[in-house]
Amino acid sequence: MSATVARVGDVVVPGSLLCVAAQTEVAKAEAGAGAYVDGRGAVLASVVGKLVVSEPKGEPARKIFSVQTASRKPKVVPVVGSTVTCNVTKVTPRFALLDIVCVGVESVPGSGFRGMVRKENVRSFEIDRVEMHNSFRPGDVVRAKVVSLGTARSYELSTADKDLGVIAAMGEANEPLIPISFEEMKCPVTGVIEKRKVAKQDSFATLDK
Amino acid sequence: MATLYRPRVVRRARDETPSRGARIGPTDARSHKPSGARSGGIDTETEENEGPKTFVEVDTGVVGGAAGSAYVKVNGTRVLCSVRGPRAIKKSSDFGDEGALDCTVRLAPFALYGEAAGPTSSRNVETRRIKREQMLSGALLRAIKGSIRLDRFPKSVLEIDALVLSDDGAAPAVIPSCASLAIADSGVEMRDLVACAQVGVSDAAGKGVPSFISSPTLAQQAACSSVMTMALLPASETISDLTIKGTVSHSLAGETSKRCFEGCITLHRQMREHLVAKAEQAFADLEGEEQ
């Protein structure tokens, strides 16, 4: 492999040298998206794309080397801390099973990632009084956070935050429900109120009921 | 496990991708002359060696349904590789902080032909094929495992399916190279590409003057006293897999591995050129769309 260092704007391939020494006295080079630092301290590319070097504001000595890919979406998998969007598939008195459809803003079609929200991870207060059937129903769309890789079968998810919980649901009358509070959703046709663990909305549509 | 994909018409810029077909290393035009349709063939006449020469062809993005795919032809060996995932693990043994690789190599029923296929009436044909598939799958996993940043996709599995369309002896070297291109095409983060090369040592003359054949065909391998296969991560110049079939004297092993290394570097250059050309085309298309 030729030891030529890629310049900004060059198309690089995995293994291409982006920066010889990552940590020197005058400059601090870091690996951004699509790059990594190898054992010798050099920054190398890890995907095919164009080299982009950015400098964080106010820190001219720091340089972040990243590789921008042409068209393909980044390959994402759920990791601890990612926010995921899921479909509820099954609800039992102790947990709910979900299919993960999005990781962050990237959809992961056909990947088969599954998650599980346990009763104690539904909300952060009064966790012993949670009732799963009053929190989720099969078919609900839920925003959750990955708390651990869980078991071989499913990721351990949590909705214990006001931003997390049900973001879309269909009611008994097969109509999309309108969130009216953190714990309730209302059917616009029949007026029936159903219980859910609702994610925080910009504004609850009919807070006055 | 491996999937045969339905063929799909792929748009290809004619006469524009220089690395679609190229000849590398010591080259012999006789048996594998690039046809007119495969334009862009590059002849690189190198070395004093008058031995058989290597015709190499690489392409990516050839399978429609996969996240990434590649096709590599070295002499008479043709391999099609597709990558899917990363996706959820199926076996609990794959569970871990690092991603797993599921490598499956399949030999097409017509991959071996002529004498190489052995007696067709033999009951062992199927057994032999399955054994070879397992051997090649294992070799593929060994060769490419170190090149992929498995820490980037915990508890997930990357499925790599290689289909050997024709096997003229170079399959152990072509499959990892092809898989590496397919992974690069899919956008999964890698440490490095993997380039593999094979060198045969023929000492048959008995004159004590050994001759080296790069990318030997099956017929040539039969005449060789040993065949060395090397998988190389070119950026760090690390060998990820090295196998020697047959016997080679210790004094020749060094020279053989040097020639393997050179073959890997040559192939890597071609793989890189292809990926760069393809990416530049994609960037140009992207700009065209924006305007």
C-alpha cells in the first residue's frame, strides 16, 4: 500500500491513509464518521467516499477527519443509548415486545431487530403501579431508548422519559388517536379515551378535553 | 443459506470505468483475451517472467437485492458475492458486543467442469462439493474477519454470500477479495480491504530451478509441487490468512510469499481504482441531480 496521504476532496477507500500521526504537539487529529484511528496513531478511512476535514469552532488545532459517502445510507444498528422507533407486537402483564423499525432517523427495513420494554422501564415514577395494558397496545408506534443489548432475542428498551412513549396509535374504532395528556389518548370519532404511556407532544391537541 | 438472486439488469457506463477489466501481473494473452465487449481492459506487461499471465476483472453493485455486491474474475475463476445486513442475530451464539459474520460459500452446480469435476457418476460428487464449500466458507471468514469493524455493529450479523460461478483453482483467493469489495460497496465500516493472491511453485523439472506461477489454473496447480494462498490487509501490510497446499522447501517459501504479496498489492490497486472510479461516478451523479 502506498503511503500517500489523501487530500481533502479525494475519494478514499477503506484503509486509505488520511493523516499520518493523529496526536502531535501542534495539532490533534480525530477520526469522525467513516474513519478510525489505528494502533499506530494514524487516521484511516473505513468507508468509500470523499475526505472531509472539519475544525471545531474555537479550536483551530483540532481536526476531525471524516469520510462522506456518495449515496448509500449509513449502516446503523441499535446500540446502547440509541433512540429507536418501534411497532408494538405483543403486550403481556409484565412486558411489551416491539419490532424496531428505525434507529435514530435511519430506517432499518427487514433487519429483524426486536426490543422489549419491561414493566419497570415504562415510566420513571410510580413504577410499581404501571399496568402494561394501560401503557401500550399492539400496533402502537413507540419511541424508546436502548438501555442494554438485552438478550440474544431482544434489546432492552425503556420509555422512562417524558419524550419517550407512544407517538401514534389506533383506537378501538380503527381511527388514529389524539394525545390529550401524558396518560391518555382520545378517539376523535367516538370520543372514547384510551390509556397509553404517551410521549411528550409539542402541544397536547385538546388539553382541555 | 446462500441465496441465488434473480439476475437484474445493471446500468453500466460503457467505456468509462477503467477498472472493469484489467490485466495484471505477468500476463498471457493466449487463453484469456478480453473480448471487445469488456472494454477498458488494461494490459500491464510487467516482469521478466514469461509464465502464464493473469486476467482480472472486478465489478461492484451487480446484485440488486443486496446491500452490497461484487463480481471478481481471475483467469477462469468467477465469483459473485453479496452482502446483506447488518441484521438481527438468529443464533444465540452470535450474541456479543461485537458483530458476527455469517459467511456462506456455494459452488454453482456448473462451477467445476471437465476433468476437474471428477467422475460425474460418482456418489461422492455431492459430498465433495459440500466439503469444499465448507472449506471455502471457513477460509473466507478467516481472511476477512480482521478487516471489518465488528465493534460498530454489536449484536448483529452481516451475511456474506459468495457464489462460485466457475472454479478454475483460484477460488480460495478470489472469494475473500470479492467479499471485501462487496462489503466496501455496502458501506459497512471496514479497517481495510482484503486482497488475496495465489502463487504456485513448480519444481517438476527437477533441475533445481523452480518456477513460479501466479494465479495458477487447476491444470497448472496439478503440475505444481505447492500452491500458496495469501490474504493481505494492504494498509497495515498484515496477512490475515496464509495457506500452503502441498510441500514447499523452506528456502522457497520466502520467495513464494513475496510473490503472493506482490500479487495482493497489484489486485488491491485494481480494487481501489475500481471503487474510486465508481464513487466518483456516484458523486458526479449526485451533483447532477442537485443541479
